[in-house]
Amino acid sequence: MNIYLVQHGKPMKKEENPERPLSQKGRVDVERIGTFLKEANVQVREIYCSKKRRARETATILASLLHPGLQPEERAGLSPMDEVDAIADEISKMRENIMIVGHLPHLAKLVSLLVAGEILPSMVEFQQGGVVCLQAGMEANQWNIAWMVVPDILPS
């Protein structure tokens, strides 16, 4: 089983739009990441996202490329400052690939808890629009960082 953790794409500045939807660059970056994931044959059963607009838009773009017809599910507990214990417990009961689109510092704390078993200083440097793939280990509730891809390393 894999978990794909995605930081939302680059949003507009708060002064431009207080809801902070994706900027044009953010949309392009997420489309490039989505195309990469599709070509890599990434498959997910569900896509969860926070209730913030930039995360929802990122999740919708990725869903349209990876699994047309799949509607991302907005979930409580995925906002930037939310605790990670509840989603980590839920993940431990899952058996199929999922994607979570969210924010920092939440995603960084989730990686740390899943991989190290405790919340440590950042184990991975997320980037807007980037994806970190965690792969289930041999033992229960053991996760490993399998790979990471960010928009800046993909061809334009």
C-alpha cells in the first residue's frame, strides 16, 4: 500500500484573493505533477483533501488526471495546524492506496509520525505541488519514504 501526500499547489496571495485559490503557476505545476503520476501509473482508490480551497482545487486537478470521475473527499483534520494522530490511526486501518492533499506543517508532522513513530523536526522538505510517496513496510504501522517529486524537477 502507498500513501501519496501532496502539498497544495502555489496559491494566490491573500491580498489578491482572501480565499487563496491556486495561482496560474500553481495550476500548471499541479497539472505537470498529475501528468507525471499518471505516466508512472500511480493509482489511488480515494483522494482526501482539507476544506481549504487551494487543497480542494489541487485534489480536483489530480483526480481528473489519475482517476476521472473520482471526486475528492473534503475531510476535517487536514488543515495546517490540525493534529495528525486521528488521520494516522485511520491510515493504519486502510489497505488500498490513497492520496492526501493538504498543507504544512500538517503533512510534515504526518510523515514524521508514520515513518519515525513520533513527531520530529521535518524529515522531508515538502514543496508546493510536490508529492511524497510513503510505502507500507513489512511490519504493521511501519512506513518508509519511497520517493518524492516536485514540480521544479519535471520538464516544462
